[in-house]
Amino acid sequence: MSAVHHIGVVGGGAWGTALACLARRADRRVTLWSRDPSISASIVRKRTNPVYLPGQILEPGIEIAFALASLDACDAILLACPAQAVRMVAADLPGSTPVVICAKGIEAATGLLMPEVLAEVLPGRPIAMLSGPSFAEEAVQGLPTAVSIATSDPSLGRDLAAALAAGMFRPYWTDDVIGVSLGGAIKNVLAIAAGIVEGRGLGHNAAAALITRGFAEMARLGLAMGARLETLTGLSGLGDLVLTCNGPLSRNRSLGLALGKGTSLAQHMEGRRQVVEGEATAAAVLARATKLGIEMPICAAVDAILHRGADLDDAIRALLARPLRREGE
């Protein structure tokens, strides 16, 4: 029996709205806060989020908070804002209840993982990380979805999993916070590369090689930072990597696809409200890897294309021209 009965959700985007619905299906009281009052009003009056989940009828009974202070009475808060906004939003969270980070990324300004950001902003606060192969559109439709919940407190992990598990949504818990945080961040960068491969028409062989060698980069950095291989090969690592590199709903893959077809970053992002987390995370991943002496050539190529004006074909040729080596290195 979970001790988490009242769940607060911070963020009215696709994933925050989906998590609110999933928590309601698990028979929890749910209070959602969105920075956009029009989204809040639509959820209350029409049970829809026309901006981020158009056409989807939401679960009844989702309560709306018009101020973050209203979440003070919740047993846990799901923080589902974009990764680069986590520090700012977390600073205004009320109370002392556990915070579950549901953003996948690395803070660009500091190179910190999301739990490291919260440890600075909310010292002493119980923290968990929810990540895994989970397109919001599919999860809210009731399609089978499994995720990882990472926290240093096993009892909190069990309580959170029990509070959110319902129907086709299945959470697993672990104490490998680094592994779960890192896998969800790096896979976004690699998904941009996968989109470029497809957009450039490089074929299925190249796509398979990209995912495999990309995972090797994830594993090298993860192990150097103290993550466990079983986590990196699990839902929040390899599982999320496969989904995001192949799934048509992936915003990161879609960006790469556009770049591969000749569209610029600015052209692709013009008029879009949804964040592409891998764009900001690419440089931060490299900064973290450089400090540890870890080579990440695919992530480096993505960063060069996004932020340093590198030519797509030159970057691809440079990857293929790297010295031959034993597999596993």
C-alpha cells in the first residue's frame, strides 16, 4: 500500500499532463500546475490540453493549482518542466515533500545532472528521478509503458512505483540515480544523430551502427560517473535510446531528420513550443565527458553540427575516418 495519496504535477506540457492522467488512473488525488493559464482552464473546462495533447480526452478529476504554493499539501511532486527550467521552477516549490524529476537532460550552464541541480536548490529534500521509454502520447492513450524510478531511498522508490502503477503503466524502482539520469539525457543527443542518419539517407546499416556505437558512448561515460551497467542496459538507458532513435514521435529524432534534409536548426524550431532537450544537452554531455577523459565522438559531432557550424557530410566523414580499434573501446 503506497503512502503517496496526493500527487502534485508541475508542468502542463505533454508529459506532465500524461503523468497527471496516469496518476488519476492509479486512483490518486492529482493537482496540476501549469505556467500557461489557458492550458489550466482547458483541462478544467474541457478535459483537454489542446496545445500539447490535441484530441486526447483527459482523465476526470484532475485539480488545477493556480500557484505553486497550492502543492504544499501533496505527498509527492512530479517535476515535469523542461530540463533547462528545473533550477528556476524548483526554487519555488513549497513544502518538504519528495520531488520526482521527470525531465531528461543536463543543465547547460553547469553540466549538472537533474538530481544534482535539485540537491543544490533544495538541499535535504528527498529526490527521485523518473525516466524511461515513454512517449507521452502513447502513455496517455493507455498503451503499455514501463519506466524506471531512481532514488537513494528504497522505501520511497517502492511507494512512488505503487502510487503510479495502474493498467498498462508499470514503474520499476532502482537506487542508481546517476544511471537513470544520464541515460535519459544522452539518448536525446544520440537521437538527433539518428535523425540525421535517416534524413541523409544513409540506410538501415548506418542506423543500427549509430545506435550501437552511441550506446557504447553512453556506457563509457556512465560507468566513469559511477552508474551501473545493468541500469544503462535497462529501461532508462538502452530502452529509451532505442525508442527515441526510432520512434516517429521523438522530437529529438525529428530535429535530426530535418537537419539531415537540409533544414537549419533555427528554421526547424521556429514557431515550436515544445523543447528539444538534446539540443541544449549536447554541449553539457561533452563538457562532463572531457573532465573525465571520455571520448564521445558521436555526441561531439552532434554538438559541432548544432552549435559550431560543422558541415553534416564533413562530420559524417570524420566519424568514419576515425582510427580502427577493437570493439568495446
